[in-house]
Amino acid sequence: MAKPSRIELPDGTQVDILYEDRSVLAIDKPPGWMLAPVSWDKTSRNLHRALMLSMQAGEFWARSRNLRYIRFIHRLDADTSGVVLLARNPGALSVMSQLFETRRVGKKYLAVVRGIPAQTSWTCRLKLALELDSTGRMRVDERHGREAETAFVVLQKGQGSALIEAAPVTGRTHQIRVHLAAAGHPILGDVMYGEKGPPLALRAVEISYIDPFQKRPVRILAPKEEFLRRAKQHLAQTTK
């Protein structure tokens, strides 16, 4: 029997498998799920924990792959959807984590932002630090912050909003969100750095790297048709 290309969690959530080899499994993370350590059980929306429990329960998606280990290599914010890489063994976790740490992984996101940027492309290098008086919130801090770099390209302009492609070079917490908010163009639905609205309009659509084991290029894409359909609706609306 063929290995399933989708994981169904106990609550009915569908998680598509986008790519796999002997080292990694790439999934399409749904919005609203956190990537936190398995031991952190204070929410039922910990995707890593849910996947581990499903694997330990012997669900067919994992059993058919002879999976006994799975661990996220990098994270996405809870409300961000898209490509996430999971390691299939501790050795792969160590080697692939090094790829991310040494900036040898290309990442692309799509975002819908409030307002129309004056430039069609730009690079933001504002340093970021944790906001001391707000749990989980980041801030621009050019003196004490950590280096952060994101390249932006405007793909489409609408009636008071724009579709943006973001390519982060570094991987700081909330980096894309803070850099866009600092530019005066917060992502639609970003309650933390903008204002209330539709669900956070941010999706990770691509990861690329040279496989350190097989020495070949890997490019993993997440479907973006549904995101672009919703983006088109936002762009057609006049932002007040």
C-alpha cells in the first residue's frame, strides 16, 4: 500500500506532506498551530506534540515510513502557514540545523500588507530584540538588537494594500512581521504588530538548499493558489 501524502490529526486537521527523503519530511503547517517542544503540553495546538503522539500511536502515515523519530528543524509563527522541515533522525537534525544557522537555506514567504510601499523592492536590516515588557513581542533595537535582514519585493498593488514576497536571510523571531511593520506596512491580520483583521496574511511558500547528504539541490514548494485567491480579495478592497 502506498504511503499516504497527508496526515490526519485526531481533531480532523489535515497536514499535507510536501516532500520527503531519508533525512527530512517537509509538511504544510496549517495556521493556528504552534511548533513547541513535545514536553510543552499547555495547549492542544502544539503541532510537534500532536505529530509525535500520532507517530507513537502507530498511525499509518508514520508506520508506513517506519518513523520512530521526528523533530522540527526550524519554526514558523503559530498563525503562519506553509513549509516546515522535520528531521527524521538525530543526525539529520544536527546537520540540517547547521544549514539554517549558517544561512545556507533559502526561504520565501508571501504576505499581504496594509498600504502601498513606495519602493518596488528593498532590503531591511533593522536589528531586533525582545520587547522586555511584552511576552513574545519583538522590537527594533539598533543598539542592542541582533542582526536581521529581509529582502522584499512588491508583486502586486491593490486598493490600499499590496502583495509582497519576503526572503529572510536571518531567522529572528517575527522578523518579517516586525520589518514590515517598521516600514509602515504591517501584515494584514497581525494583531501583535498591526491591528485586528482577517487571519494573518503570511505564508511560507518555498525552502531551498543543497542536500548535505546527497549533494543535490532541493526546492520545496507549498501550494499558494488559495493564499493568492484570498490576497486578490484583499487587494480589491479599499483599506481604510
